[in-house]
Amino acid sequence: MTQVDVPVIAPDRPVQHLDHNYINHSKGILSWLLTLDHKRIGLMYLAGISASFFLGGLFAMAIRLELFAPGMQFMSAEQYNQVFTLHGAVMVFLFIIPGIPAALGNVVLPLMLGAKDVAFPRLNLGSFYLWISGAGFFVYTLLTKGLDTGWTFYTPYSTTGNNTAVISATFGVFLLGFSSIFTGLNFLVTIHKMRPPGMTWHKLPLFLWGMYGTAIMQILATPVLGITLLLLIMESTLGIGIFDPNKGGDPVLYQHFFWFYSHPAVYIMILPAMAVISEVIAAFSRKHIFGYRMIAYSSVSIALLSFLVWGHHMFVSSESTLATLIFSAITFSIAIPSAIKVFNWLATLYKGSVALNTPMLYALEFIWLFTIGGLTGLFLAVLSTDVALHDTYFVVAHFHYVMVGGTLFAFFAGLHYWWPKMTGKMYSETSSRLGSIVAFIGFNLAFFPQFIMGSRGMPRRYADYKPDFELFHQLSSVGTAILGVGLAIVAYSLVRSLFSGKKAPANPWGSATIEWECPSPPPHHNFDHPPAATDPYDMERVEWNEEVGGYVPVQGYRPVVHH
Amino acid sequence: MKFGALSLSLVLAAGIAGGVTLAAEPTSSEAAAPAPAAPAQDVDALIAQYNSKARAQALEAGESYTYREFSNEERGWIREGAEAKRAAAVDGLIAEYNAGLSGMPARVFTDEEKFWIAMALDPAEVESVYEGHTAIPTGNPNKVLYMEAGELQKPIESDPQYGTPPAAQNTAPLAEELDPALRPSLWVPVAASETAEEVDAMFNFIMYINYFFAALIAVLMVVFCVKYRRRPGVRADQSITHNTPLEIFWSVVPTILVAIMFWGGYKTFLDLRTSPPDAMQIYVKARQWGWDFTYQNGVETAGEFHVPANTPIEMVMTSNDVLHSFHLPAFRQKSDVLPNRYTKVWFDSGEPRTYRVYCSEYCGTGHSNMYSKLVVEPREDYEAWLKKEGNWMVGPDGEYKEPLEIGKLTYVRRGCNACHSIDGKHGTGPTFAGLWGLERRFDAAGDNKRIADEDYIRQSITDPHSQLVYPYGKNMSIYDPMLPEPQIIGMIEYIKSLADVPRDADAW
């Protein structure tokens, strides 16, 4: 370790809380609807995404209620098929994919760079309205037509019969796709061009590395989905044979197109989640993240490898043996960077100063759930066991552990971590921790039994099942109810903080990244002076200050440079 | 069970007579009500039992055995003999049941119910068929009215030939693979073949690795969080930022483990996908929502399929409509079934047992009812079954059955019942009840319409999408090749016979 001369960051006692901030900067509904402020756009996304999550959650409850006992309870098979389709489609397209990047990313990304806004603020607002329009088409489909194809829209089921709902729903997804592309483009350019002085690529906070990898995938993969859905619409409306064998098409071609987008999309969902966890684990351990470069490179390698594994969704879809061999091998190669991240997070805890605040609780829960999700993925990457497990509840459990246990819990980790910054309010640790723990218990009870019934053969997307599987379905339904209670507590705690939470300091957690240097909530223009960047995980450069009830920069601090 | 002794005596008698003449002579009918004719398959079952026993005896004696065929005359003797004894036995069972009611008025059974009793149901079980309903006999022996919630419901016409009581429809076969005694572990169903055991070996290997890493990560997480919890005056050790040897170690070890998994999984996958050259092929056609099987001798069967024990079987599969997936958990086998190409799975059938087949690729409304049953049985039983299946349109007299009978059987065997009800309720397709002679409208306004006559029904079977009744969609399978002529005629007759059954107002 060497002491070297670097620009010393020594601002005067910073302002902690601003009464005049971005939230009350201007008034009136139009000042929100036409805003170009990334923070306000982020909050609007947060509202939309939360509404979508609530809607998708209601569908989930309906599914588990129907499956509580064998035989049909209160839905017909048609209704069940529509409900599971809407649950999947709403959760994937309206919540998980945009959740962390669009809602949290929009608020945090420019702040983390010390920038005034994203590179293209108007495009950013455009993305939001594309999202709203896409969501609108979804809700329209929901209210007027029965969409029952599953969120994957597999052909030829989606192009035959009287599936007019498919057209409006896929057009909605098409618009959502453009929203995603524009957001990715915006973030990519922002990270490239608007980094503050001193923020070299190797001083980029890991959240930004994750967002960068996500942006690459959003820009390169989503157009394929757009084209695919256009082809699907052309086939249904114009009768051009592309996927429907009755018209000379090939249904498996659709699966190739679909998963060429949707596999990277899986990483569009999980990479931002991992990025959030890296920030939270380091902040609440008050310790430099372990293996910074490995985490950063693993984000980019996951982003690139994610384009080469789509075929693992099709091991039993008549894929050739050679293709299965190649896709299985590449799939394992993508498992390694994920494993590395988990080990790095654990090593960050080692000899840290660990505080179990709500965001950290979510991050630890994430590590457990993501570990289960990742390890059970091995069964599905191995060709022989995948043949047995494909399209069973084992797969359902696996991707819920990754998407919900992973992305949702990371979303909550990030939401609670940046909540003081976004709203200027502190929530009650007691009720938020309680909500987190109840949700964690409920989640495990809801989805772990699904592994067992899946490996015993229970296929997915069944409106009804044989009594052999009753016990597992009932455990799962009870777990879902507990999960619902947990989420209600979480929502209660956050909403209550808006009204009665105490004012948040600029840096309540002791993080070293730049977004904590501006007051909470930030002013409209974010920073009075462009901040300079140092190592984002040099936790010693801030210290606890009793007077302000938060962390403040150490006066005259000289960073220790690690090699 | 109840007829075990009966058939045994028959077989013994047949054995003593050398199989040339049968001892059972028709006795004078002592039964009060005329029992319905014993169906052909019962005669077949008795013959199969006879052959099975005789074969076993021959093998024990070190002799070869050829399957004993029975002439139609002989079959008639068997049938009548069984029928007379059966009628008596059924009456005895009913008397026993009524005696057990102690004080309550005796239960009168319809001819149809008597038939069910003859087929194996207990009188008490017959009652359970109507669980929640009160059965009311009618003059028609094949019609049962029932009460539900105090209201008289529409008559259910069930099919005595097929013998399926209304409430028992769509019941899946027992899944022996899920029997706790046969399951090798908490996680998986019975492994029915060596290949399945290979898959399980890999499954267990990965599971142990999962247990190890999950435990390791959980323990480290908890220990670190407790040991290094935030305490006043204690700072985090900022000197630990990375450790290259450690990071290489924890990258290389998982890489080696997944390389082992990958290679082992690939090898077994080749076993799952490469059938032995002597495998017996069965052609499979999946449709919304059922499975049709065609054997190499041209015999077609639906709903369930039988295979001989300890034989490699290759399923050559294609779909009539959308994607399906042939999912056989006990053999750890699965493949999607596509409308535009053949896919194949194979399995070594192993010991005699019954397994469930699922459709595991989402295919629409009836997806969760798209089961089939795989029956693995001794070769001679399999051969008898195949023979019986091949002759399902032929009566015990060796002649074709009446068109109406063929129609009733076609309705079930071809899976029409998955979408078209006969009780007046509308399903994925229009109900057959009261369809005959009805005006069919092909648009909302009714500008485009047609009377449901023979021509209409024929075209609806052979080219259903050419005349879609409003507002139904293009859901029906196009039968390619179309149904054989006797079955089309049978369907016309069957729909004709349902002309007077009332249909619901919303069953267009």
C-alpha cells in the first residue's frame, strides 16, 4: 500500500436535507407528465411497475387458490389458462424486465455519475411513454379478450384458432421492447460519455457495470423480439406462412427467434439485480467489495455469453444432438461467472462490519435464493436430467427462485437502499425487516415444494392435477399467502414512511459512491459542483456523524490506493 | 375379482375339454331382468386368460405353445355361458347389498347399473358414482336421470358398450410410478429402465453437489454475519480487496465439477435419444387433446396403449395441430411433438406395470387432461389386447357392429368427447345433443347457414374449418387421413340418436 497524492475531496459540511428538491421543484400534473428529469421519470416508472407487480401478484394468488385442491375450484380451464398467461406476461414484460433498470436505474444512474441527467432526457421520457402504451395494450387485452397462449406465445397455438388477443398483446410487447431498447441506449451513452473526472472504467461502481452489461443486451437482443412479434402479427393477419406448418412455416423457428431474445432477457432481469447486491453488500459491510474486477468482468461476460445459450430452452424441441451438445456446454460456461459473484459477495462479508439493515437483509436473502435458483439450474443444463425435468414444475420453481427470489428481492434491496435518497424519508426498520423476513419464509414455502413435484413429473401450466400432487400444491399455496402478507407489510412500511418517516440524511448507510454526496432528496440539478470520483468502495472516506445522523466525508482524507 | 372363480372354472373346463368344446352350456335364464349382452372384450379377456394359463402349463412341461384361436361359434358359447352366470351373480350381489341396508327400502338398479356391477363395480360403488346426485331409473335401460341440488337434471346417456359411468370419465390411470414403495427417493418417481437409473445417478450427483454448496454458502453467510456484526469501535478490515489465488481456485473447482456433469449428462442423453435397432415402433399422433397410437400391423388405438414387457419401444411421433410433448416420467423420457415433423423417444419397457403419460407442452384448454396410460404387460397379454383393439368394430359374431354402436365407440376412441359433449353442455366445440336437424349459423347475423344433416356432419368431420359455427374457432383437428367410412357413418348415426336430448341455451 502506498500513499500517493490525489485530489483531496474535502467539501464543507454538506447539506443533508433539501426542502426545495426535485419533488417540489415545480408543481402541477403536467410538470410530472412532461418532465425531463430522470428522477421524476424514475418515480413514474416506479409507480407503474408497482401497479403491474400488484396486478401480476393478484393473478398469482388466483392461480394458487385454484390449485389448492385437485379438480376445478372456481375457474374453468380456459380462465385458468388466461390467468397464468397474464400472470407471466405482466410479471415478465411489465415488472421484472423494466423493474430495476427503468425505475431504480433512472433515478440512480446519473446520480452515481455525478451527472445532471441521462444523455438523452427526451428519449428517456419517450421510453416511459412507450412503456405506458405497451402496458395499455396489455391491460386492453386483459379487459377485452382472453389471451391464453402463455407469455411465450408459442406457435402454432398462438397463430391458429381464434386468438385475436395475441395481436394486441404482442403489439404491446413490441412497444415495451422499444422502451427497453431506448433505455438501454440512453444508459450506454450516459455511462460512456458522462463519467466524472477520475472515474475510469475500473472505478465505475459495480451497479453501473451491471447496467452497462444490461444495456448491451437490451440494445442487441430486443430488436430480435420486435421482428419476431411483427412476423407473428403478419402471420395472423396477412396469412403469410412463417411459423405455422399449415401455411408452410416452422413452429420451431419461432422458438429460436423467441429465445434468442428471451434468454438474454433472463440476464436483463438478473444482471441489474446482481449489480444492486454488489452495492448493498459492500455498503452494509463497510468494506471494499471483494474481487471488484472479477465481478465487473463477470457482468460483461454474462452479457456476451447470454447470446449463445438460447438453445438450452429447446433440448427436447427436436433440436439436433450436436446443437444440444454445444448449447449445454456454453450454458455451463455462463454458470461460472454467476458462481464467482456469489463467492465474492461472501468474501466481502469476511472481516467486515456487517449491519443487518433492511437492504442488507434483502441482499442476504437474495444470496440464498439465487444460490438455490442457480444450483437447480445445473439440473436443467445437464442434458440427461433436463429431458426428465423440462416443462415440469421443477422449471417453474427454478425460474421463480431466480426471477422472484433473485430479481424481486434485489429490487427490494435496491428500493430500500435508495429509498432515503429518492424520497428523503427513512422507513421504519422494524416493520420493513419484518416484511422482508415474512416474504422470505413465504417465498421458500411457496416454491421449494414445486421442485419436488416437478422432479416427480408434474407438468407446468396444468389447470388441474392428480391427487398425487395435492400436498405439494397445498404447501405452495399456503406459502404464497404468507408471501402476500409479507409483501403487504413491506408496502405498508414504505408508504407509511412517506407520511411519517423522519428526514433522511444525505448518506444514511455509509456508502462511498457519488450519489450519496448530494442531499436527500436531491435538488432538480442533482449537484451544485460536479463531484470528482475516487474508488467507489473506499468506505473509510466517509465517517459517522452523530450531529447529522448520517455519514459525512472525512475532512482531508487521503485515500489508500490498492494495487 | 368376483369373477375370478367363474373364469377359472371356465378355463379349467376348457382345459379338460382340450379347448375344442367348452363345457359351459347355456342354462335357463333364472335372472329376473334380461341382462345386457356381455361385451366382446369380456369374451376376449376369458380367452386371453385361458391362453395365458395353457401357455404357462405348456412351458412348464417344456413344450412349445401356439395361441389358441376360437371360432365364432365357440365364442358364442363362451359368451352365453358367462352371461347367464353373470346375471345370476349380479342378482346375488344386489340381494346382498339390499339385505345390508337393514330396514331401508330396497334399492332398484337399472339395467345399466346392473351392467356396471357385472363389469366389476360393487353395488355400493354404483351409489358413489352418483355422489351428490340421486339416481332415478327411467324406462330406457341406458338412460339415468339424476337429481342435483333438488332439481331434476338432464338425462345422461352413457355407453354400456364402453361401460364408462358419467362421473368416471376423464379419470387418469393410477400412477404406480408415484407409489412411495417404488420411489427410489423423495425426489423422483420409480426408475422404470436402466437408462432412467443412469439419469437418476446424475440427478443424485448434482443433488449432492447442491446440498454441499447450499450448506457451505448458508453456513459462511450466517457465521460471517454473526462474527463480523457491526460493533462500536470495530472497523472493517479494508486491506482485503482481492486474492488472486483464491479467486482462481473458486473459479476452477466449479468448472471441473460442471465439466463432469456436462459430459456425464451428454453420454446419458445419447442413450436416451438413440434407440436400439430392434426396437418395436409405435406411431403416435397427438391432437387437441389426446393421444392416438398406431401399431405396425395397422391397429389404431386411443387413450391408452399397451406394450410387451422387457422390449425396447420406439415412439415415432407427430402432431395433428399444435405443439404437444410426450412426457413419460418413469422412464425419464420426453420429447416435444410437432405438427410438421417426426420426433422419436424410446424406452425399454421393463417389467409389467402401468404408467401415466402426460402432455407437458402447453396446448390449450384440455392441456391438463391430456393424459394417456402406458400398460406394460406380458407378451401374450399384449398380443391378445392388440388383437382385440384391431377388431373393435367387429362384434362377437364376426360381423361388423351396427353403425350406431360403431359411432358410440368412435366418439370415445377418437376423442370427440374431449370437446363435444352429449349432455347438451357447450365445450370447446358444439354439443352433439339435439344437433341433428338443427340450423347451423356460420356468422353472427345468420346469413350463412345450413341444416345439420348427413352431408353437414360428414363435411364437419373431414373439413371442419370450412364451416365454423359462430362463434367457435378453428380448434378441431383435421383428420388426415380422414376417418374410415364406417366410423363417419357411425358418427352420423350416433348424432342422429341424440336428436332428442335437450341442449343448453348457450350451446350454439
